[in-house]
Amino acid sequence: MGIAEGKRLADYGLSSERLLMEGKGPGAFEQEIARMEKLVLATTLDKAIAWAQTHSMWPDTFGLACCAIEMMAVPGPRYDLARFGMEAFRNSPRQADLLIVSGRVSHKMAPPLRQIYDQMLEPKWVMAMGVCASSGGMFANYAVLQGVDRIVPVDIYVPGCPPRPEGLLEGIVRLHERVMAGVPPAYELGEEIC
Amino acid sequence: MTGYEHIPGLIGVKEDRGETTVLVEKERLSEAALHLQGELGFNFLSDIAASDYLGWGGETAGSWGSADGRDLNVPYTLGLDLVPEPKPKRFSLSYHLLALRADPVRVRLQTWLDEGETVASVVSVWPVADWLEREAYDLMGIVFEGHPNLVRVLMPDDWAGHPLRKDYPIGGEPVRFSEEA
Amino acid sequence: MTATVSDSVFTGPVLYEGTRIPSPVPSWVQVDPARLEDGNVREVNFGPNHPSTHGVLRLVVDLDGEEIVGMRAVVGYLHTGFEKSMEQKSWWKAINYPSRIDYLSTFQNELLFVLAIEKLLAIKVPTKATWIRTALCELNRIHSHLVWLGTMGLELGIQSIYFYCFEQRERVLDLFEMVTGVRVHGRYCQAGGLAEDIPPGFVPDARTFCAGMSKAIDQYVHMTERNKIWLKRTRGIGVVSAEDAIRLGLSGPVLRGSGVNWDLRKREPYLFYDQVDFEVPVYNGGDSYARARVRIDEMRQSLRIAEQCLDRIEELAGDPWISDDRKVVLPPREELQTSMESLIHHFKLVTEGYRVPAGEVYVAIESSRGEQGCYVVSDGGSNPWRVHFRAPSFLSIAAAPTLCQGHLIADLIAISASLDTLLGDSDR
């Protein structure tokens, strides 16, 4: 399948909020997809597998700090995560698909984080939730790892301090779109993402 | 509250902004601690706060003014006390004590020490001091003699240096515009 | 590395008889050598990534079968360097940091730091601002206890209480969003008052919330009191005597669960707690059940306080919400067009920030977890010289081994949940 040059996600039946902006050229997201289309050669079976993966992508309970509380609110009654099939937060990384790094990662916590990531089975995705996980946030100091992408490959970054639950859901939806578009998880893409 | 005169090793008592600070000699800290806990009834140790005064008295922290010369724009001072009073030694160690009873009293037991000096541990007086002293050791490098388990508590075990000291860099990574104040 | 121990400089009395605090290290229950030989002792690691430790806490537990015979806690996995970061920023900018320390009692933490700044500045805060602060503090306390109850229930087997609590939590956060613009980490307190006036719809909406919350608390009591599993898993578990609790520096609901009637809101009132009617729940059990009941009852009392505050806020509508001392507080924007002094003040405040007179203060408030304290040293400049936070969770975690000794592994979950520790608060 892939996404041909000049085409947009909408042409493939996927939704993106950029559709609302008529006349706007393919944005960075679509350009990235187009750039990676050489890596992608999806068949109908691949599409079916991607559909299944996005509809029950179970997160790992990796809540660290304030973002974890907003992450805990997402399976709650108002922002129901169960409609995405993701309310089953697995405690064991062996059973989890998505590692949502929610909160600041201190240097002492970095080895356990990498260990949890390594224990997850492929295919696995990583979401850096919040600015602390994305780039160190407001803590540019000795104690905090300046961005979790220094030790694990990240698929999607969700900014915010903390991101609203709707923001986290937007990140999840974008990740699902990515997977459906046939984009491989970040560990297969190597340096191009990090 | 009276009764502070009999604290062993007392150097002075200061009252400021409604708080009482009792200064004692470092060598007699443990006797002072016992006296405060036993005789004066301060049974609750709230906090042990260590502070590093390296570089105190030069430019005031973060300001554009300098230590010499009057700066009329400084609020509340008319420029007269721009230079804060000098400190006796490099580190201050403040024990925030509370007499937990119907008429509570708070006091700050303070002692001063230099780099390389050690101070007695008060773990046997107030067991809560166990982790509080470990934190002061970990982040400031103050060694407490007599502490049964003085190892790092917040930083990784193999960390070098004591991060909250003034000569320890802030770390992180340079961010755009960070050189300008 | 351990410090070299020379001749002991201190020969104090041994701890009083009957204490359960382990010796020689108060925070480390060491395995009895006899047990090591006879029993089947294994060292097990809980965390740092564990669903039930409420954050990145690592507990190294020695288990003989299911019984806990040795335990110590390892923290620092969330150490963020708040204190050092705050030294680099001006006073105004540093107010952003404390909310992130105890990320459930966010408003109370930023209020604590601002109270310390105001004590150093000796600035007068308008009455209305103090009433709003009191109301928001209590709503924040309710928020923290809701998350605590939701997660504790989830771990002890009442999974549905998580949904009930988080439903109400969303309503509290709606109120905070109305006032501060964001759900958490509002950064609403300023030295001298508050950043902005409360919006007009706040008081009626808050009253609606209080009415609904009152019924919800009845539901929570029903769900816990009549649940045999909850009762069996918390009664008699993790007992700490009043003496031990004071020696271990425990405060807040943990201390009140052991029978000590100590609440800073009554004993050393700050804000307007001396002008509102409320009770302090104290239970004598010293076990996890007592601590849990204290918090549930506290939620009810917080509602009571909040309702009284709302009445006063309504009376004071139209009053200023921040001090008018232009050396510390930004002038209103309209003034900048007419007054030269206001323009200069605005310029100095935005570029350099206000200067806080030299001195050191220690301010303590009763946060949801206990006595939260802030020690601030100023040298007269526009940055803090030293900021140190006294974290109740740090000490609760240090005390956890004392409470857990002799219990079973499943009780460890109940005890650590009843202590309501928060690693952001502990590790700062």
C-alpha cells in the first residue's frame, strides 16, 4: 500500500484533523509518512493485522509522576479508554504493547525503563507522554533525563504539562493512524525518528 | 519561650519574623538535641535542612546590582543593606523542631560547619533523622557521625558529587537562550 | 559508602521500651539470624515499576514464605532536583515548580511556597484572596483523597470504587479548570494574592459540586464499611502506636489514625482555618482501617469548610484579589497607559522580578499527606538562595518497614496504600 507522493491519509480512508484545513498542503505528518513509504509494502493481510493491533493495543502501567494521574483519568468514566480497547493496563511488560512513559524520568529510573522496554515483546510502541518524557520538560538539571528518546525509540510525543486526557487520546489516535498507515514501530526505523 | 538559656553549647538565640533560631556549637549538638527533646519537650523533628553558603555576600542571587554601592531601586532597603550579613561557615544545618502538645512551640536548632567537618547524628534522639540525615549527606555532603546507615538515598548509589552544593553545576543540557538571564 | 564511625560522640538513652521501631537502623527491618538459618528466606524486589506502590517505589522485602521478615525501602527513582532548579529561577518563575512536587495536592504545594515568600516579604494578602485560597485548598484535599481512595480500593479488590472516585474527581478538576485554566498545576497563587479573580460561575458550580460530593461520600462509606474484604484487609494491619508515630515524624492522617489529635489547621492555623467550623477526625486504632477512615471523614469536613468559604467569597465579590504593592505585584494593564511609575514597576518586575528581603523562614501547612514544610533562605536578591521542602511521604516510606514487620505480603499492599505515599513528594 504505502502512501504515494502528493496523496493524503484521507485518500486512504483514514481521518486526520488536517483534513479540516482545506487548501493546506500535506503537513509534516503526511510528509513523514510519504518519506517512509519506501519502507512499507503492505498487503491486505498486513492491513488486517494493523487493524487488529490498533484495536487492542494494551498499555503498560508505567506511570511515573503527574502525567500518570492524567493517564489514570483516561480509563475513567469521562474519557473512556475502553472504547479503544485499551483499558486493560497490563502490569507485566511481557503482556503489554504500548509503553506510555508518563512523567519525568530520573537518571536512577532510566535503567529500569530500558529494562521494561526490553522485556516487551515485539511489536511494541512507545509514547512519550508529557514534556518531561519528551524533552526533560521544565527540569533542565542534573537529575532528569532530557527526553526519554535518549534511551528508547519513541513513536509518538504528546506535549503538555500534563497533557489533558483529550491530548493523550489524540496521541493514541495518531498512533493508531500511523500503525494503520503501515508505518513500522520506531525501533525498526532507527535513527530517522530519534 | 524561655528556657533556651540552658541549652548546652548555646551561642545565641535569634528571633526573626516570628521564628526562633537557637544557634549551638557543632561539637555539642547531641547534648543540645537531648536537652531540647528531654527537658524542653521538643518531641517531633520536622525537618533537617542543610544549606550551602558558598558565594554568599558577593552579588545577590540573580540580581544585576553589585555588593558595593547603593541601589535605590531595591525595595524595602533604600539601598542601605544590600549586602547580606556574612555567614560564619560554609554550611548551615537547621533542625526544625516542634513540641507536639496542646500549646505547640516551634524552634530551629541551627549549627554551622565547614567543608570536611562532621557533625553528630541525632538518630537516637529522633529516629526520623535516619532518612533526613541521609538526604543531607546525599545532596550536600555533610557527614553525620554515629549514623547507622549513612548511604545515598535519592541519587543513584554510584553517583559522584553532592548535587545541591553551590559548586555543583545545574546539569541538564544547554537550551536556547539559557545563557541570557 | 558509609561514613566512618569514630568513637561515638553521643551516648543517649535507649529508645523507650515497647517501641516497634527497628534498631539500629530505624528504617530497615533486618532479618533475624535465627530465621535465616531455619526459615526459607528470599529477598524479593517490589518495583520500582509496580502497580501497587503508588509511584516508583522500590521495596526490598525479605520473605519467609509469605511473611515479611525483613524490609527496607529504596527511593530516589523520581528525584527531580526541584530544589536546585528553583535556585536558578526568579521567585516568580520558581512558583511553577512546587505544584509538581506533590502532584495530587498541587494547589497546596504552590500555596506553601507562596506563603513562605509572603512571610519573607511581610506583605499583606487581601481577605478575599485568602478565602479563595482556603476554599481551593480544601477542594484540592478532596481531590487528593479521591485519588487515594480510588487507587487503594483498586488494589484491595474494590475495583468499582475507582470509577466512582474518578467521576467525582473530574468534577473537582472542572472547578479548578474554571478558576485556573488547567486541570492540575494551575499556578494560580502569586506572592500577594492570586493571579486573577475567580470567574462569576465558580461559586454556584462549587456549591452544586459540594452537594453532589456529599452524597458520593456516603456511597464510598457504604462501599468500604460494608465490604468484608476491605475490613479484613485493613483492620489490625500495620499498627503504629502514637509514640512511635511521633518518633518517626509521621503526620497528617497517619498520625491522626493513631489517636494523636494533631492537625496544623487547628493547632497552628494558617489562612482562615481559625474562622471556619470543622472537626478533625481522629481514630485510635493505629491500623490501616483507622487511617482510611480518617481520610474519608476528612473529605466530609473539607466539604464543610469549602461551603463556608464559598459563602464568604460570595459576600466579598468585587474586592481585590491581590495586594496592591507595586514592588511585588504587577499593576493592572490599564494603569500602564497613564502612570509612569506603573510602567517602570511593570518593567522591573517582568525583567528582574521582585526582590525578597534577606532571611530564612520555615512554613508548614497541613497538606493531604501531612505536614508539608518549606524552608526558604533569601539573600535579598531576585532568586531564592535555598529552597527545601519537608516531604511527609519521604518519612512515611521510611516508616513503612516498622509498620510492615511481621505481616504477610498481601498486607504490605494495604499498608502502603493506607500511608498514602506519593513518590513525587518523597523524592522531590
